[in-house]
Amino acid sequence: MSSGKVKVVEKIFEANDTLAAQIEGRLKDSGVFAINIMASPGAGKTSLILKTIEKLHRNFKIGVIEGDTAAVTIDSDKVTALGIPAVQINTGGQCHLDAVMIGQALNHLALSELDLIIVENVGNLICPASFKIGTHANVVISSIPEGDDKPHKYTGIYRGIDVLLINKIDLLPYLDFRMDYFRQGVEILNPGVTTFELSCKTGEGFDGWIQWISKQVDAFKK
Ligand code: MG
């Protein structure tokens, strides 16, 4: 009986991965680069998205997909207030986005008119790591107030990422956050991962991130 259960779970992941690969191709064919932003609640996902839009909206046409467990539009309202199209996904209590949800959300965006799609995943460090959603880069935001032990405790999410953003560095003087200990933890899981230390609040360190993402979007643009 128990082996039957395992098979069902495997099929769910298989179906999700197949759909994610289709989405990835659909976006690439449209010349749209897409990123999946994952983080704890309060790490600064929405703040980073808003600041990235502020820096990039003159160069690229951007769309945003917002994932939340509750039926709220708090984050997507902030995005649309900037004149940027946003689609809100309510996961109905699920702790992650999956490829089916993203596939449906994309039907509400004019892909041929976009260069970049930013997806804000549901806030936590566990579930989003297990589900591919068809984006081209996985980004994790870690913030100083969360503590320097997170890569030592939540190993899964740091393994498969392309970029790590260490946010709220303006708070370093006030908190006992050992940057070396934090970065050593990440290095074991994901050696040499592209990392930017920045502050969405002060803008310090933001240029490196903007240069990185601009380069990716340019490479995809049609
Ligand atoms: Mg948010």
C-alpha cells in the first residue's frame, strides 16, 4: 500500500516538471526572461520587486505574478500602482506556486509585449524549493534580521538557486549577523553562487543586481 502512495507523489512532481519545461519554452519563444523570487515572509520580496521595477521600467517591459496563500491583492496592488501589469495567484492555503498556477497566470499577461516577468513565490524557505515553475532563474532573498543560520538549517532552497540576494545590509550594525558564517553555509550547498549584498531601503549594493538582471533580459530579448 505504501509504495502506491509514493508513486502518486512521484507522478505529481513529474507532471509539474513537464509543464514547467513547456512554460520555460513558451517564455523563451516569446523572448521573455522570467525569474522566481523565493524568501521568508518579510525578507523584502515585494520591496525588491518594486525597486527593481523602478530601476528597469524605462529599459524593459515588465510583468509580475504575485503568489499568496490568502485571497489578498496587497502586493499586486503596489505593483499595478506603478503602472506595471500584475496577476495575483491565491494558492488557497498551499505554501508554494506550481507550474499549473503559473501557466494559468501567463494567460492574463501579454507575453509578446513583455521582456521580463518577475514571480513572487509564497513566503517560506521550504515548499517553493520543490516545485519548478518554468522560470529561467531562481533567486533567493535572505535578510539580515532572519539570522545567519538559515543556510545551515534550510539547506534545500539554497541548492538550486542562480542568484542569492542578501537584503537589509543597512541593519548589519544593529544585529549579530555573521556574514562569513552565513556565506560559508551557502558556499557548501551552492559553491560560487552569484551573490549580491544590498539594501532595498538605502539602495546600497543594488547596481550589481540590476546589471545582472539586465544582462539576462537582454540575452532573451527578441
Ligand atoms: Mg510580498
